Amino acid sequence: MAVNAEFLQDVFRKNSFFLDDGQVASFCRYAHLLVEWNQKMNLTAITDDEGIAYKHFVDSLAPLSLLGIDAFSGKRLIDVGTGAGFPGLPLKIACPWMELTMVDSLNKRVNFLQEVCSQLSLQANVFHLRAEEAGHREELRESYDYATARAVAHLRELSEYCLPFVRVGGSFLALKAGEITQELDEARNAIGMLGGKVERVIPYEVPHTGKRTLLVIKKISHILPKYPRNPAKIAKTPLK
């Protein structure tokens, strides 16, 4: 195993995540697969035990401690541009009563995610789609309680990709690094155009990782059919 179970359980407890032995074993297996597959394809630059534990697992689980596990139990969550499965898979392992969908544009990553779900006996839907394509799929559009993204893209672009999936009354949860005040100010109008409203801005810290922010963007009205636009348009003429 790439990550020792005792080490991982200690990390979780120090960060107030109280998981049973089966869940910790699932995280260990996930870490092992991440390192193994990363030798064949580029999944992550972080492969050391401490980095995987804190920068991937603990950070992905932050919404559970900040919003409460009851906020996710029985809910539908879509992880947009999920990559190696963050934050969606850690949330699913810790909260198995949540329904998880993951979307990624690279088929190799989709194969990895399907293998993790198979080996961990996790029920999850995995789609090989670009976010802008998935956002126009009738079965996916405005049908989730939560959309999540943990990406370096600007919040206004992330909002255009993610808010189309969220039902009215649901929320887009953006996990962002560093100082986000200016970025948030630049994105507020775009968020409003997409039917959203910034409900909560929750700063937190992850050991060995630094300052992070969880943005809770509530969906208050239906989104116009033209959104999301194609990536070229989003990049060239971002919403302002």
C-alpha cells in the first residue's frame, strides 16, 4: 500500500474525520492505485504519503467538516473535471449514502476512476465528456443538489461550467486555493447571470497545504439554455 492505514487514520482523526476501518482501507487502496496508475499516466504530481493524505484526501473532505455530513447524506453530487477523483471520490468514501457522478474529458482518467470504483465497491456514475458537453445533457442538466470543482480555473469560468448541473435550490461548491477576494469580486456578476448567488465564503487551512476557501454558490434561478458556451467563447469573452 502507498499509504499506511495507521498513518492515514491518525491524519483523519487529527482533522476531525472519524472513519471506520473499512473506509480507511478504501482510502489506502485508492492511494495505492493512484501511485500505481500515475507511473503509466499523468494523474497527479503529488505521490508522497503526506501529500496524498493532506493535499488530496483531507482537502477533498473539507466540505464535510465545514457544512456537516448530514448536508450530503442522500444527496446527488456531480464532480466536474474530476481528474483523479478529487474531491468526489473521497467524499463518496466518507459519505457512502451520497450519490456521486464524475465527469472528465480524458478517457484514461475515466478508466482509472472506473477501476477505483470497482476495487473499492463504490457505486458511482462516470462520464467521459467535456464539461460544456455534459452541461447540455438533459439527464445531467439542473439535476444535482451539488456540483463540485477543485480547479485552478477562474471562478467565473468554473461557475459557467458547473452551475448548469445544479438544480434550483442546490449549490455549486468551489474549493479554491490562496487569496480569492479579487477573483470572487470579478466573478460575482457572472455568477448572477448564471442563476447563482454567493451564499457563503468559508476560509480554512489544511496542514502542509496552506490557506484554502470553500465557496458555496446557491442556485436561485434556472440557467439560460445557451450556457455553458464552448470553451473558446468562455476563454475569449468571459462573463462580466
